[in-house]
Amino acid sequence: MRVDLFDFDLPPERIALRPVSPRDTARMLVVRPGATPELTDAQVRDLPDLLAPGDALVVNDTRVFPARLDGIRRRAASQGDGVQVEAMLHKRLDPDSWLALARPGKRLAPGDIIEFAAAEGEAPLAARIAAKGEGGEVTLRFDASGAALDAAIAAIGHIPLPPYIAAKRPDDAQDRADYQTMFAAHEGSVAAPTAGLHFTPELIERLAGRGVETHRVTLHVGAGTFLPVKVDDTEDHRMHAEWGEVSTEVAVALNAVKARGGKVVTIGTTATRLIESAASEEGRLTAWRGETDIFITPGARFRFIDGMLTNFHLPRSTLVMLVAAFVGHETQKRAYAHAIATGYRFYSYGDACLLLPQARP
């Protein structure tokens, strides 16, 4: 499909720069696909009333780490030749090495040294560019390793806010709490699974009281989630790979939900992509561990999930394409037009959209 079919105009004031508080008071547009799509305005805290006993939620329990490092490029031939560099770590290669997206990529070369800030009372952290790939990706070999490198990154790194927020304000201490879901357990993401940001312990308790189960999977969101789709046709887009895991216990439990007629509702596109990666053609879930680069566009058949809670996504993004695949492109466009016209807040810190249910062939 043409990528420009997924474009839309969003007034800048619709971009949320902070989350609402309490988190579950965010607005939620309930979308029920059909010949005439049903759009209902609600709040995330209404979720227990919209699900039935025996249904199940699937949440992503990845944890965001302070993956953005700011530094200065140095070259041996000209130590005074300093260039400001931003490095977004996204894949650990060795105890002392990371793959990173670096800007400005055109001004970096193998052999360059990047000096990063120093933690209080510590020497500055430095890394050599060991290799350079396409699109600004570099391999950084640090002068620290293992736990010492982890501690240094935790001390000086910044929470990697999405570009549309970072362009309007710097990250701060509040973001370390706000940009983390209550389920966060396994560190490895450079972006939050933002649909999970809406949940509170009180909401989970009410869901449990309703008889709705909550199950955890892990998908580490990579830096590729920030990259725009630059091709003209979806068939030419190369999806970034992300590491994930579905445990045997979760697979057994969710298969049991389906067997008794319950609905499985994924919380966010990350959980959706992982569950659909782990599901068989016959619609059965198995334990799964590895990298997935699944790209879901209109026309795809969903194998396992019955509903999805997600935020409102960027124009021309793979995520808005996934939403269109789930409810139909025309329904997605109607839902987004309604959200814009009625003042919903968009993107990572914004409001939610509950897609329920998806008709299955």
C-alpha cells in the first residue's frame, strides 16, 4: 500500500508533553469495527466495564533504560575539533560494546573517540567508534565494561523521550517515573510500551475483581521505533527487529482463555506484535523467544488477539498501519478524525484507543 494513505494533519497542541494524573484518567476512545463503526468516548478507568469475566490482558513488562548519551567527538589529529554528538544505545554486543544510532552520523568515522559526561566523582566515560553502518548506526566500544559500564550509563544517560517531545522540552527527573509503566521489570527498551502507561495498581485490582486476568510478556522496544517510514510503498519498508519472549506459562494460560471463549486483549502494539509473532497459523500460542521484525499492514490476518488498547500514533508510522490492519483503514481514519476533532491527546504521553473486538475469519 502507498505510505501516504496513512498521513493526516495533527495540530501541534494535540501532542501531549506530560501524562495526565492519575494515569487511568486518560481519555479512551472505544472503537468497535463494523459496517458503521461505533465510536464511544470513555476513560481508561472504564476498562473493567468493557471487558467480561474470563477475558485476559497481555502487558509488556520491559523496562526503559537511560539510553541517550550526549558527548563530544574527538580526533587524535585534532583534539580541539569537538562536535556535539547524541548516541542512542539500542543493542548490547559485548560487555564493553553497544550498537547505537548517532547524530550527526555524517560527521563520525571509525576511530573517532566520543567523550561523554562524567558521573559525580567519576572520570568521563569515553567510547571509540569501532564500526559505522548505514543510517547513522555505529558500534561503540567503551573504556568501561560490564557492571561498571552499566552503572556509568545509568548515572549519565537520559531517558530517551520521543523526538516530538524532546524537541519541545528537555527530559527531567519526572520523566524517569512518567516514562515507565507499572509493569516494568526487565531492562532493555529505549522507548516505553506507552499503552501500559495508563495503568495503575487500583485499575489492575478492579480488573482482577471483574475476573479479567493480566499476563506479562517482554518485548524490548528498539531505537527503530523512532525511525520514520521513508519509502513510498509499505512493501519496500524494512522493519526493525526487536527481542521478545513469551513464556510457556503465559502461552498455556492464554490458550486456556481462548478455549473457554474469553477474549485476549493486548496492551499496546509491542505486545500485539509479539503475540502475533508467537502464534501459529492455526491460532495457537506457543512459548517463544528471539527477535521479531513482523510488519503488520492492512490485509494481514490476526492469528490470536481479539482486542487491543493502544495510544494514538504518528502519521505514516508502522504503528498507525498496524491499527488500520486491525480495525480496517477506513475505521482507523474515522477514529483518528474523531480524536482530533474532540481534543484527544496524541502520542506517548497522550490518550488511549480501545479496539474491540476484532472480527476473526
